Amino acid sequence: MKRLSSPLPKKKKPLRTKAPSLLGGLLLAGAFLLSGCTEGGTPGGSEPGTTGTSSPPTTASTTTPTTAYTDPQTGVTYDHSELTGEEAESFELPLEGATGFAPVGMKVTDLPGEEGYAVAVLSPGDAFVILEEQDGRWWRVTQDGGWEGWVDSTYCYLNIPDVVPSIVFDNTNAVSSVFVSSGKDIPGITGEKLYDSLRWNERLGEEQYVVAANYLMVKKIYAAQQAALADGYTLVINETFRPFDVQLDIADKLKALYQEDPQVKAGIDKSPWGMGWFIASKLSTHQIGCAMDVSLAKVERMEYRLSGRYRYAVVTSSAPCEMPTPMHELSTAAVCLKQAVNSYSKTAWKSVAPADTMTEDALRLQKYCTDTGMSPLASEWWHFNDLEAKDAIGNHYTTDVFTIDDCLSRVPE
């Protein structure tokens, strides 16, 4: 793939030459809060969904790193700590070179702003490479080294692993779905691969899930991850965008199970809850790019790598935290609030007490996310919406079925 260089000069930061200070975004600072995590590993490293320390990607280093550093406050060990590199300014890796996506039909114009003629037209789900950002809103983009032009990032999706690689990504719906209800398999859904998401990512030098969300929400996810890392934890993102046809298929098959299994019906129908609280049978926030299904893990080990001249860190070993239920348990066992509240209110959830089943770690996860402005869904401890992003999106969404499964990401210049 031909790489285009940005014409804008980049501000350089000094190279690191000493053991890391954990106040630098990727690095962990401060002591642990309450422990409440279980033993065992969570996915991380070069193969999503696996545990343990992985080999660095081909872009990681020109030497053989051997130095490990253990932070005395958190106990987290950093492998390859002798690697030096620049820090990105807004995320863990630069926005430039990341993959973006069009969520609706969009014009690519020759100039940033409302004016300009179209140099290309994007369809929902089309991927592109981000070359630069202007005024915090306009992206200069390209596709396969062909045309170049500008899009309004307000409505665009951004591939999260490209800019926040320290997050653990575990998209089970792209491998083997874990959706159940009252612990019972949903025929045709549980254990099935529901869509494609795992792709080669050039900038990370490994296969990684394509996990995209609205750009405004990605900024909040980044902030939540930095807060978690500072306490020795990491977000474990299970899913963000979910194709509309997959959404409807899950709803249909859960309803069929609900109608034939009294235990499943009883697990869903506990006032004030009902079917609609656990799976939407119409367009949901997952389809418009402002929803995230996420858990939490306690970090045990991290590894430094290089992408181009930028240093970043990935979690290579972690322990899953104790949550009220396993991920994607579609029943009242998964509620996070004692009462139902308006899912599209940014503040209603604040006036309701947490459900008695909420664990310390579930409350910790909720705080990391809500402190950034995301809102919890009352019926699912793992689900968070970015209602500010939803407002900004407005009617720039579609009920057309499309997928987000391409990766054009490049090593940052």
C-alpha cells in the first residue's frame, strides 16, 4: 500500500531514555483502589482473545529488548522498557494514519468546511485513511492512495485500536458469541460467529479487531482508559458497532427462546424490566456509533512497542474483574440500577441507586466511563452510551445494513 506523507510539520517530543513515569497517558500512576478481581488472564497481546505475554510486532524494535520495569506503586511490570520513542499528542498513537469510516453516504470535498466540490462519494461502511485533522473537526482523508479530500469527522467512525492500543479488545461476536439469557444458549446465536472483524493492522504489526465508534465517543473512551490505567486497570471492549441485520437476528432469536422457555421468560419479565431492555428490535445506539459494551480487568503486565517513531504500550497479561454476570447475559441478573430510567437522559441514572448485584469492580468501571460523560444503560452493567455524540449525529444515520470490517491503517509518519 502506498503511503502518503502529511505536508504539515509535526511537533517532536524528546525521546525517553529512562524507566517510565506513570503520569504520561499510557503509563500508570497512583495506587490500586480496592482489589476485587479474580485470578486468571484476559485477552491481550498479538492475538485477540488469548492470554499471556506475546512477542512484539515486527515494528516494535530494531534490537532485542530485555529490560523489564515493575512500578512499585501498582506492581505492573513493563517489558521492553528500554524502548524510546515519541508520544502522540491527543491519543496513545497519532490520529494520522488511522482508519476512519463513513456511517452514512458522505461527500469528500476538495476543501475543509461546508463549501467545496466533491472529489469522491462514500457509502456507509466505506473505510479511509486519515491524513490530518484541521480545526478539531475536518479530516483530510484518502482511500487506497487515490483521491484525497475532506470529510466532517462529527459523523465519522474511528478505529479505536489505532489510537488507543492499550485497551484489551475481545469482540466475541466476531468469533463465538457469548449471548445467553438466564444462562441458557440462544439457538443460532450463542457460540456463533455473527460477523467479521479480525483484520491485519499494519500500524500495530498484528491482527486486531476492527472496533469503531463515533469520533466524539472515541475521545471519551480514551479518557476512560487513561483513568483506568492510572489505577492499574484496563478497559476490555467487547463490542461497539454492531451491524443492523445482526441486531435484528439476535432480537428475533431471543424472542423465540423467550416464548418457548419459561425460565428465560421469567428472567426477563421482572417489573419494570422487559424484553426491550435487553435487546433492541429496531435501530439502536450500536448502529449509530455511540454505544460500547465493555468490562474491566486488572493489569499484571504491559509491553512497550514502537509504531514508526511512536512508543505505545499494550496489555499482555491481566486478570478479569468480578462483574454481576458474564458479558451479554440478557436477563434482569445484569441490571446495574435498581430502577429503570430514560436511556436517553444524560442525568436520570444519577438519581437512582445501583442494583444490589453491582460489584465493586462494576461500580469502578461505571465511574471510569461516566466521569468522561458517557451514560450507563440501566439494564446492562456493560453498556454505555455517548448521548452527546448521539445529539451531534442528529439524523446523520441510516437503517441500511452495512459492515465495519476493513482496516487501512498505516504506521504513523
